[in-house]
Amino acid sequence: MADRTLWTNAVPGGNVLVVGSNVHNFLAGAAITRGQVVAIHGTGDNFTVWPCILGTTLTPLGIAINSAASGAKVAVAGLGCIVYCQQETDDTDATAGAQVTITDSAGFVGAVSGTANLFLVGVRLEPSVGAGDTYERILVLCGLTTSVHA
């Protein structure tokens, strides 16, 4: 998959959070851009989140709804919220209803595939055009694991 540039001000309506009140404050362990998936790092610092990276961070907690410098407070939309999120892409389209998970690119979501146990970030509520920089709404379901059963 190829990285995409994280968006800054192009979110429709200007807000990452579309609907929901399950929002919690954490400390940023590194610079975080609004719209990134965040998680507690494997080092386990108290109430400190980092941009989610497959194999580095632990269970995703939600989507950052504001940008924050390292050490600053960051608001995170959690389970049940609807947020704008950007997918990591290999230039393929994603359909509405598709599950999305963390990827090896910091803060991005990607399609659930393969046989590995993955951490679910949410369900896409609208389609994504792989070749475009668009920002689609997802229902946040962070923390639920997905696995392919034999």
C-alpha cells in the first residue's frame, strides 16, 4: 500500500467528528493530525496515545478529532461515534459497509483482509474512491478484534 498525505483543512464541514459524544481526552505521545487512528503505544505510558501503526501500537482507541503536538491534549472519538477518516490506498475503491482496520502507515485505515487477527477500527458508511483524496465517514468500532475462522 502507498501512503497518502494526511489532510488538514479539507474535511467536509470542517470537523472530523460528525455525530457522537463518546469523546475522551488523552496526551499525545507524538505529533497527531486530526483524523488519525490513535492507540496506546506498546510502552504503555499512562493516558498517552500515538498514531496507530500495525505491529507497533496496541489496540486502537479511536480517531483524533483535533491535531496535537507531542505532550499536548488530544480529543479522541471512540466507540459509536461517526467520524471522517482517510484510508491508506493501493488505488482500489472501497465499498460502503466494508470493515476497516489499522495499517502499517501511521494513523490510516485500510481494508480488512488476509488471515491475521486484526484490530477493527470501524465500518465504512460510504464508498471511497482509491485514486482520490476523499474523506469518508466511518462508524467507530475500535477495539473489537477481527479474525478469519478456519
